[in-house]
Amino acid sequence: MASETTPATVVVPAQPILNGAFEGYLTTGSIAPWVISAPTSQIQVLNGINPCTAGGAYCAGGSVVVRSFPPITVGGYNSLRQDFQARPSTTYTFGFLYRCVNNNANAGIDVWYGGNRVGGIICPIGNSANFVAASGILFTTDATGRGEVEIRFINAVANSNLFFYADDFKAIAVV
């Protein structure tokens, strides 16, 4: 008689984006499982630096943020990527905190899922004094629940003084 095997159970975290606030950097010195898709000089990990005010309080999700200096080429970008396991065939709302500095209305941050742009933000004209929340960006996982999210920091007009701060990336299942 053949024995029946039970398929392995996949544990899906409530929030499938891991180390979304980059606080893992404090213990490991890494932002893994994020992968930087740019020269390391263009995306920096900042620990204990307050990118908003000189008063000592953090404006983002914690003490660690990433800062991006997009390439100085028209339409250039660099990015962070992460593979994740989520609920199969489920819609997620994706959000994060960001701050744009020395920008124009052509700069922005795009969110890609599964090789397709699913949303993003356009930087306001002028400098953002504090972090701003981006929310309501939707994507739906396939039947496996596996996917890749990519965050692209866009420098559409090759502004040589443009940079972004970003933190607290989250994907929450829409109920």
C-alpha cells in the first residue's frame, strides 16, 4: 500500500515584505533580503541619521533609512528588490514613507510587482521637509503567492542634485 504524503506547509507572514524598515541592519549590518540594483554609492543605508530635522527625533519608521542618488541620465533609475512569499491570489496594498530633496515634478518612486509597474509617487516640487506616506498601491499575487517587488528611484530629467530617503515598506492583504 502506497503511503500518502502531506505537502509542506508554507508559513506566510501577515506582512510579507521582510525588513521593510531596514532595522535588521542594526544587528546584521545588512538590509537583506533587499537587493540593491545599483552601484552601492547610489543607494546608501543610513543608521542614526535623522533625515528630517536637527532635533533628534526620527521622522521615518525607525533609526535606519535608505538614501538614493539616482543616476544622472535622462530617465535613469536605481532600485531595491525583494523576493517574497505571500498569500496566493490575494490583492495587497503597498505603502512606504519617502522624502524627496532637491527635486522637480519629474522625479518619483515607482513600485513594480512581477515585472509590471503597479503604482508610485511623483515628488512634490521643492524639498519635502518631512517624510510623506505613499499608500494605496495595489498588486495581486498569482496562484503561488511568490513574487518580487522592486522600488525604482526615478531621475527623469537627470537632475544632478536629486536624492530620496525611503523607509517602512509594507504590503498588507486587502480583506
